[in-house]
Amino acid sequence: MKIWHITLASLLLFACGAPREDQDKAGSAAEIQALDFAANAQRWISEEFQPSTLSVEQQQAELAWFTRAAEPFRGMAINVVSETLTTHEYESETLTRAFYDITGIRVTHDLIQEGDVIEKLQTQMQSGENVYDAYVNDSDLIGTHARYGYVVPLSDFMRGEGQAVTSPTLDLADFIGLSFTTGPDGKVYQLPDQQFANLYWYRHDWFNRPDLKARFESIYGYPLGVPVNWSAYEDIAEFFSEHVREIDGKTVYGHMDYGKKDPSLGWRFTDAWLSMAGAGDQGIPNGLPVDEWGIRVEDCRPVGSSVSRGGAANGPAAVYALQKYIDWLKRFAPPQAPGMTFSEAGPVPAQGQVAQQIFWYTTFTADMIQDGLAVVNDDGTPKWRMAPSPHGPYWEEGMKLGYQDTGAWTLLKSTPLPRRQAAWLYAQFVTAKTVSLKKTLVGLTPIRDSDLRSAAMTEMAPKLGGLVEFYRSPARELWTPTGTNVPDYPKLAQLWWANVADAVSGEVSAQQAMDSLARQQDNVLQRLERHGILGDCGPKLNEEQDPRYWLDQPGAPKPKLADEKPQGETVAYEELIKTWE
């Protein structure tokens, strides 16, 4: 969900960086020989890897396979990297020790900022030097990975060079995000390691107050509840900001967001804001032929972002989405919100003065359930709930409805084969059924359906504000990462935040900002087309023509609606979750 700016100087710095001998030293031969792998496995099963969806006997068998498969690599030290998240901290601090005890392979699992992960990844791609043996990076790069040829297609690897080190209990069908890591050629390029969705968050306790419910309905003519559409979200924001104004002696706000000119402003839009408004086409996991970035693809080739080329990045729905974001930020959010970045805005709802947030990442769940917070009851249950995001007036059934971040293991062809095989063992270990449920309970970023259906998750559900119910429901399939229409994520993603910021500041209109973005995206696609390095699925731009031609065609880009604020619609949370069962 992040963007990056890569300079030539930084690429050369990383490409020519000092060797990592200190991190590459493994244990001595005597130390390795002294390891009792079976006893160690049993100890980790008993002391750490509970609960699990596997029986103890099944866990023992799974870990015994890892011990046997690792024998050719025993004594090796490998280096992997991911962004800094609670889930990855658990891997780096705990699972690396378990992996060493069970396999004899020492892993240094570095935790750095996500932008730095991609910078190192691109350095290795462009220099051919092995910087890391495996990367956890967002599946948002699936279109990049599938086209450039630097990444090892796991589908091929598991049948070929990686067959002997591919676990018989991997169970790919159990991974809920596998479609997100599958390229346009049908091959799996990445193995999901953690994922979280971008949902609607609201104060369930306030929404259930009889006085507030009666007052809302008297003003707006329909019940206060979870908003189904953006009209209702706007009415609720107005209600709390301009009619309620104060609860328990404190000023309250009907909306929370952020708007500082900062790279994180780009995530606010590339993480599917346009699809929530309805700018793209029908299609799961991503709209086809037009996706949530407004990029049209024909026969797997990107052909344009501008409406004049059949794209939708500057179409009426995209302009509407940007304008609504600006209006709500300035009218209903706390006064400091326009000057905040993503990380600065994240903790604000937990302070207890925000009624709802339309764009809220479930990775914040763990921070929202801490004892003593204003949004947590004395018994530890949350005063808030998460629910499916409301949709804009251009949205229609069959479209994606929001964003889901999927950090996934990625192997590069430039990594020497033995190191790549050892890293693949580690990637499978930290996602194996023996450990995955415990990891999910620690980081709250589920990847396996079996874990979500477990008794342990049922027990945790009341304290997680709807996380378990959402992920168990079919609705989760409408929340997806950036898809394969985006042929070079880093180059295109960096265009968004500056254009959005110009509109937030009032320097340009929403239409002008999206016109500029669409034009810049087309320029990047055109350069990629000229370079001709992306193969049969590389860009091949349509000739420009009168936008009206495309607006008159079915699907995206869609013509401007006569009424962009239809009647507000809500649903009671209790009724909503019944539809998920």
C-alpha cells in the first residue's frame, strides 16, 4: 500500500554496499551437530505453537519434514527482509529461532520501512547482486513481477528446482489471498505471509444510543446505522460534526482522514479509493478492462489511463471520488487532519472523539483493543466495530469494494539457487499450519482459511470488533490489492500523491488534478512501451480520441451522473453480520 521514489544514487549505493559477512556467519559444525531437531520441534510445539489447527501429531510430522528437507542446507545463514509490522516482528524475533532449532539454518530477518524494502528489491533486480535471499513485499507489485522477469514464478519453482524443498502440507488452496499473487499468465508469483483489509470503522456504542438514533432519523428520515452508500456516510458525518457536536463534554467529529503532502497521501488513493466510488469495471479481484487505478487493459496490455484512451483515471467517477475526499476532510474531520500523514492520523480514532472513518486499515486492530483506551469497555470488549466500506454512486454489483494489503514472499532469479531453496523453506515455515494460527493471533493479519474457521478465532472474535466475522464472510472477496493492470507499480504509484496534494491545497481543481495524473500515467506507459522490455503484456497505448466516444461505451469510463447523492441507505450491524454467516 506504499509508494517509493528510487534515485540512481541510491541504487548505486545499495548495489555497491559492503558485504554482509557478519550476518552470514552460521553456527559452528559442532553447534549444528548438537541440535536435537526432534526434541526441539516438540519443545516449540508445546511451548509456542499452540493453538494450531493441526493435532500435535500432525505438527510433529510437518516439522519433521522441515528437518529432513533442510539437511543439504544445514549450517547455512540466509538473509531475508520485510517491512516492520507486528506479524513480521514475531517472525524476526521468534520464528527465526524456531526455524534454526528445527532445521539448523540460521536466518537474519531484517525489519525496515516498506519503501526501503522495495528500494533493496529494485537494487537487486537492476544490479543482479544478491542483496537478500527472499523478500516480503506487497502483492500490489504482481503486475510488475509478472512482466519484468526478475521474479521466480513459484508455480514453476515448486515443480522444478524447488520441488524437493516444497512442503507436502503447504496447501495453497487454504491461502485466502492466493488470487492476489497470481499473474495474468495464471502462475503464482508470491506466497502470502500476512494481509489486512481497508474497512469502515465506527463507534458502535454511539450509533446504538436511543437519543442519537431518534435525532438522526428525525433529521434525515432513515435509521442511524452502518452506511451502505457514500450518501449515508456523508449524512452521518454531518450529523456528528454539525448537529451532535459534543458527547460527554468533548467535541466529536463525524469523519477522520489525513491530507498532508506526503507519499502516504498516495496510498490513500491507490489503495482502491476510486473503486469504492465506482470508477472502474466489474471484475474480481480487479476490474476488467478498467481497474481501480483507471488503467484500461486489452489482452493483458495496458492501453491507457486517460478517458481519451479508454481509461478512467480522469473520468467523472474519479473526479467525484477526489472531490468527496477533499470536502469531507475539510468539513467533517478534526481541524488538524489536513496537516497529518497516514501514521500521524492512525491513532486518532482511539482517542475517543471520532464517530466513523471510511478508510481504516484492520492492521490497527491490535492498537484499538488495548485496556484503558477511550474506545474499549471495562471488560475488554471494543466500543467500536468494523464493517464493509460504503460505496459511491458509480459503484455496481460485481465490482471490488475496497483494498486488501497482502505482504507475500518473493524470490528473485538473481539469488543463488541453494540460498533461494533455503529461503523458500523459511517462507513455508512461517506460513505453515503448525505456526500460522499462533502468528495470526499475535499479528491479526490472517492468511489461511483454516485458521479463520478455528475455535481459537471464534473465542477471540468478541474482542476484535468484527475482524473475524468479516474474514469468514464471502464479502472479503470484494477487498483486493492492486492488480495486474498496473505494469510498473513503483513508477506509477509515485505520481499520485503530488497530484492529490495540489487539489487538497486548492492550487488546482479535482478535475485538473486527475487530468494531470492520467496524462502522467500515460506518459509512463508510453515510455515502457518504447523500451519494449515487458514482453507480450507490456503497454501498447490506444490512440487518443474524443472522450465522448469512450463515455458512450458500456462500462468504464462512466459518464457523469445527474445525481451523485442518491438517498442515504444504512443497515443495522446485527443484521449485517447475519448475512455473513
